[in-house]
Amino acid sequence: MSKKSVTAAVLGLALAATTALAAGVHPGKESIEKSGYKGPETCEECHPGSAKGFLDTVHWKHASKVTNVEGLNPKEEYGMKNRIYVMCNGNDIVNNLKEIPKSPVTGKSKFSGCNTCHPGNHLSDVGSTGAAAEAAVDCLVCHSTDYDFRQRKPFKNEKGEVVMGQDRSAKAALAIGKPTVKNCMVCHEAAGGGVIVKRGFTFTKDTDAHAAKGMVCVDCHKAKNHKMPTGHDPNNWANDGLFVSCSDTSCHGVKPHKDADLNRHCAKIACQTCHIPRTGGAFAKDFTVWEQTPDKFYEPTTLKKEANETTPVYAWYNGTVKNTPHFIGPKGSKKDGKSKITPFKIFQGKAYYNKQTGELLSMDFAQPMSDGDTRAGVLSAAKTLGLKNPEKIAKEAVPGWQTIYFGSNHLVTKTKALYCANCHAPNGVLNFKDLGYSDKEILKLTSPELFMEKLAQKQKEDW
């Protein structure tokens, strides 16, 4: 085919796509109805190179280079693929999707693994590359509004390999569109061991001001070539190098209020501090003691609250993260010129530590999920990671706690946002002493003199 013919064909496809989109129909409908859906191969008729590009995203690799967390090698990649911390106490390596040992009570088994949400078929797993990986990408799990999630479950093929099922039906493919809240929350709402556990929020019109306006996740997290912008959560390490902020000019900007006093606060106060006064989810887990569930399998002992039930803690945060075996959280100060007072959910997890090194140990969940034997899980993980003397490590492992600060970035409210008297009072939500203010400064910051006239006028108008 000549260069002129190729150009004409591409322009023809582009014109057809534009016409179809203008009519509210995703292009390619006739092709799918005629030939069915063959996975990324079908998508790439109009989106060439998309599958290969997707393999270089955090959603596929579950890891990236991390530059804002102390103690990490800047040349290595970190994320759910290999991190060890007490929200999950495992990762894709030690908790690779597998069939766990049979329950000694029921004789039944089940599939479990941290990479259950990975958008591949598990034969091409986290971080895989090449033609097979490109063909394994589950485009529709994010892009179809009629995806049958009952098909997305693991099974064993004729070779005994664990495969993650996908809905590659023409019906699902004909319902292509912008990812909906459901497409995102199927994984993100249930992360960390169940619904409202890790992040502790729901995204509905009743719980979030953005959802109430009809917005969906990708209205703020606008992907570029499948690379997804994220916030600066101290616990959310892996990223695609793109970040989203309320102060972006495409969102609220640096002066979002009509009130100049409130806009001045934006220099030192994160938007979330006033507009996300509550959070939820798990606040404690014990990976050393697992509880038997009604199906006679076991889960780590977990304490949690519903969305909007937990009061956050406030700390200065400059975007960098302290990272130790017993603490992961924000770094910052009142004096560094970069930090803002920011809300966080505090989570505390109990797990096993290496008696010799003091390092946090990971756990393979297969054995404890079957019979509650947690040290067997430590032993399996130590063997998988190639640690020396894994039997000794597991036997001598010492229980201990790690505290993690999770960012509060959802459950946004306008009508119930904090106002002057919620903070500037002796019993206000901000602990000015812990935030580094002197007694003299605190006396001034907690006096009604700061807001008396303003609130009196507002009260008069409200009445």
C-alpha cells in the first residue's frame, strides 16, 4: 500500500470515529457485530499500540520508581508488586494468585491473591511484557459499561495453570465508554481485604460532592495514554508520574473561594482539611491472629468503621514520606515553607518482625487462610523471597505494630465543611500544640476575636 493510501485510510478511520462519537456511538460497532470481540486485537484496529503502551503503566506493573519516600533505592521500582506493609502484609510476589490448601473443616479450597485485580489473565502477570502480555490485557474491565464481572474469576486450565477469566463477549464490547465509577470501584473500593477497608470511602451522591454533581473518577483522574494521575497519599507509592490536585487550574485553582480570608488559608491548609472532615475504613488489623469466617476459612482480625465515621488526624505534609518498619507517614513542618496542614486516617497493623534485623516480614496468606497458621504464612513468604534460614526466621519472628497515615482525599463535602469556629477554638479539631505553634500563637489562634464579626454577620444572614 502506498503512503498516500495509508494516509487516506487513517483519515477515513478518524472521520468515521469522529462521526460515530458525535452520534454517541463508539466506533467499531459494525466490526464487532460482524466479527465478535477478540480482545486488544479488536481495540487496536482503531487504537494501535495501546496494549503495548498499557504494559508500561502502574495498573499493569503495580510498581514504579519512587522519589519522595525515604530509604528507597531511586533506581528500583516499588508498589503493590513488592511492598511489605501492614495494611496488606503481603504483595504480588508472595501472595501471587493461587489455590489455597483445603480447609481442614470443609475440605474445600478457593483462589486468593493480591493480584486478583490485575487487568490481565494471570498467565501474563504483573509487569509482564511481550506479545502474549499485550493480548492478555483486559480492556473491557475498565471500559465496558456492561461487563459481566461474574466471568472475572480464577480457574485452572487443562495444564493446571491458574487463569483469570475475562468477559470478552460482543455484548460487553458493544458497551464501550468512559470508565464509570463502578469500573474503578470494583477494585479500588474492595482493596486491602474487603469493601471500605483500605481507603474507607464510597463515591456516591450521598457521600461526595463531586459524585453529587454527576462526576466520575476519571473526571479528576484524567489518564494520558492510560497513565493515571494520582494524589500524594503517603502510603500510595507507585505512580505514573502524573499528579492531580484541587488547585489545578482545570479544577478549583489556587483561589477557590469568594472569601479572601478563606483563600489566604489555602497557602497553609490543604483543601481536604476543611472539605473532608470525616473518613472511614479499617483502623486496625492483626495479621498474627486470624479469625474463622462463616465459610470456615480465615481472615486477619480487622476493626473498621463505615465511611464518614472516623475523625482524621492533622499533620504538616510537604509531599515527602517517612518510612520505617514501624511507621509510614507524612514529613513536613510549620517552618519549611512547603508543608500544608493535611488530614489523614491513622491505621495500625500488627504483624511479624525479623528478630535479628528488626525488619517487617511479609506473609503468604494461603496457609493461614486455610487453617489460621500465621507462622506457616511467614515461612512460605521467607522461602519465596529467598531469605536465609527461613525456618528460623518464622519460628523466632516477633509480633509488633506499624502505624500508617492514609491520605483523606475523597468524601468531599461543601455543606458540612469545617468553618472558622471548628478549628479556631480551644476545643477545635486542630491540635495547634502538636502542629508546632507556641502558647502565645495558640492563644491568638483560638480566640473568637479572629472570626466574631464574620460569623455574627453570617449567623444573621442564615437566620
